[in-house]
Amino acid sequence: MYNADEQFEKLGLTLPPAPAPLGVYKPYLIDGKYLYLSGHGPVQDDKSLIIGRIGSDMDADAGKLAARQVGLTMLSTIKTNLGSLNKVKRVIKVLGMVNCTPEFEKHPFIINGASELFAQVWGEENGVGVRSAVGFGSLPDNIPVEIEALFELHEG
């Protein structure tokens, strides 16, 4: 069986602390065999957020790294609350929201930062799901990226 925890270890990356809700919502919800994650931002290892608008405060490459950090934050929520990344069978859907200037058009490139991470953790077949990558005029606290996702869990 594919071992997502081992795959993550091979990447040599660290998980930031799982964020606590700052509003009236649950960071995750399990419904049967599905795991829903609320929108996550780019939490860093010191609990601070990456801040800035893509196209004015940061370039596309920095935005893609911010999206990878969002992916790491999501992995932290999974591992903290479910105990293992191996509980996830596959990624079903990702919604990536990009805080950017009106002229910016490379939203999919930015969200690839998280999608590529998920593909490395769960493999190309199970780590890539359907996706939307869209631009927004602003996001909470001026974070550059917010991502929510739906995962399928292993039975049992």
C-alpha cells in the first residue's frame, strides 16, 4: 500500500502548526468516507501568515511557494486531527483562491504549489483531483492564497 507519511518524510519539509479557527467554522469535517477541509491560509512554522497580494507585493513564484505553504498547512490539519496522512485515499477537489491584482492571469500556476505537493504525497493517481483556481480582489488578512479541499478517506 502507498505510504503518504513516508512520501512526505522523503520531501524533507516541515509541517507548520495546525491553525485554530479564527471564526465560526470547523477546520475540517468528516462525513462518511469524505474529509472536507475549510479554507486554509499559508501558516508558517512560527504560526505567522505569509502576507501580500500577488502582482503587487509578490511575484508568481513567491505566490506558488505561498500556495505550497497552504498545502503544508492543510497536511498539518489532516495529520494533527486524523493522526496520519495515510488515512486519506485520494484528493477529490481543490478550490484555490488567489489574492491578486486585476491584471494577474496565472492563477493555475499559483495553485500548482499545493497541487504538486499533494501529488508528491499521495502519488499522481490519488494526489491529483479536480480543481478550480480563481482570482480574488482580496482575501482575509491580505494572505496571498486560500485553499479548501475535499478528500476521500480509506474505509475503516
